[in-house]
Amino acid sequence: MEAVEAKFVDLPISTYGALTVGEINDRLDTLESNELKTIRRYEEGTKNRITVIEKIDSLI
């Protein structure tokens, strides 16, 4: 289901669904605030990984 949902959401990190938490966190530092918010909403609605959400919150 997540792979299908990712096709309908324009995420600022390509292949987001295939990345590990570490790979995602490494890429978050390069994103703008609005991009981080997009990733956060998507993450909350899919895997809801607290480590990714906390990293985003620290950057916003």
C-alpha cells in the first residue's frame, strides 16, 4: 500500500519508500522547511517511524 501511496505524493526524496531510516535521516539536512513538512506528513501517514519524525522536528 505504501508504494501505491508514494506514487500519489510528490516527495522531495526520490525512492523514499525504499530507503532505511539512516538513509532518510542523512538526506533530511538538505531539505527546505516545506519539503520537511511534506515528508513528515507522509511519514506519519505511512510507517510513522518516530526517529524520522523527531529528526524532521529538530530541523523545522
